[in-house]
Amino acid sequence: MEPSFFNHIESELRKRFGTDFRLLNQEAVGGGCISRGARLTTSQGDFFIKWNSSAANDLFLREAEGLTEMGKAVSNELVIPKVILASEAGQWPGFIILEFLTTGHLHDQSEKLGLGLAVLHGYHNRQFGFHHDNYCGSTPQKNDWHANWIGFFINNRLLFLLDMLTESHRYDVPERKVFDRLIEKLPGLLLPSSLPSLIHGDLWSGNYLYTERGPALIDPAAYFADREMELSMMSLFGGFSPSTWSAYQAVFPLESGWEERVRIYQLYHLLNHYYLFGGSYGHQSLLLARKIAG
């Protein structure tokens, strides 16, 4: 990004910290799968900035909301980076500025991660959804409030995404009917009485860090869901140690049959990967849907 962007960032941060604020240096670092990132050295300490010139205008505002909500739930158990500033896209790319997290290697962080996730999932709401629609990666997530989890999962997750995939001709009519048969079976396969738990929403191995202050969660797609939805992404690609799972179970034991239900919830993330990346995820999703639909 040209220097004028960082001049703009310095100007915006000066509004927050005062006229004595100075941006001293910027160093490129990873910004995740879809964005660019940099470490900012400033007169107020080090910050992390992430920006994207091609994503949805409000992408980083929604990320900031998720981080703020998670911070309310687990500020003592997990490290949730503090939001310094977030802006939607306009003349300049949208961006988010966070406190900079220094990596660390404490031997018990995997257990602390499991304990912290159990506390996060114990933070409840009256309904399923979130304060605004947001994004899983760059895919829109529809978050209007529902009293019933199964209805939320069917309408706001599977059907919402399947409609986008069908409209973009990723699936033809016979393939879509496979998913429709699966959806008809879901009320008999999922728990009828789930609690709305706050979840990270996109928790794979790239979205947690071991820092000098403890395990941290980053890049959320947060909303209130059946907590098994979180476990579906955690188990889909691996990257979580047995001690994390054991610590979680010790604090917040899972109900019988959770492994089978988690497999169903993985369908959402496989479909989302197909929407984002194409390739074999479409066939993998279809095979899973056929297996569950019978």
C-alpha cells in the first residue's frame, strides 16, 4: 500500500490518541487468507493493522463487533485482541487496528485454550443469531435472531448458502435436491433444545495464537449458536491438541451423540469453502449430504 494510506492511518489514530501521536514505522506481516497486514510501530506502542481493498465495505466493522463481544465473555480466560479502530471502506480501504500480540510458548496453553472455549460457550443469549449480519471469511452470514436453533441453522446457514451456490450455478437441480432431502431430515437429527452460546464461528488452527499472555482468538465470525457448531470447524481440519478437547469436556461436558451432529454441522463449512475456493469442496459436500440424507 502506498505511503498515503499510512498517512491516512496516522491521521485517524491521531484523532484517537491526540496530536502528539506519531506513526514511526510499518512492517508487513500476514493478514490472513483474504487481507493484508502490517505491524505498526507508534509513539503509543505497537499495533496490528489489517486492510482489504476488495472485500465488503463493512467487513472490519463486523469483525470488531465479534471481537468486542468475545472480549466481554472471556477477557480473563482467553486473550481477545483489543480493537483500537475499525473503519468501513470508502475513499480508503476498510481496515481494523488491534493491539499487537506477541507470540509465546507456555507449555500449558493448549489446556488453557480448551478451558477458555468452554467459558466462551457458556456465555449465553436469549436467541440465536447476532447483532448484525457478518462474514465467515468473506462470505456473508445472515444473523437475524431466531428462537429455534434448528430453524436458524437450516434457514440462516444451509439454505442461505445453498441459494447462493445454486444461483451461481455451482450445483444443478438434481444435486440441489440431495441437499433438500437432507434438510428435511435435520429436525430428527439435531438437538431440539440448544442454548444460544457465543461462538468464534470460524475456529480453525489459523485463527488462534499462543501468545506471551496466553491463548488468543483472532479473525472471528461470531454469533450465538449451538456450541457444537464451533466444534464442527475445530474438528474439520484438525489443529487442536487432545489436551484442549479434554480440558473443554472437563468444564462443559458435551451431550451424547455430539460427534454425529458435528459431522452434520461440518456441511456448512464445506459449502462455504466451496463458495470461496471452489474445487473438490463441492463434491465433498455433496457426498456428505448424500450420506446424511440416506
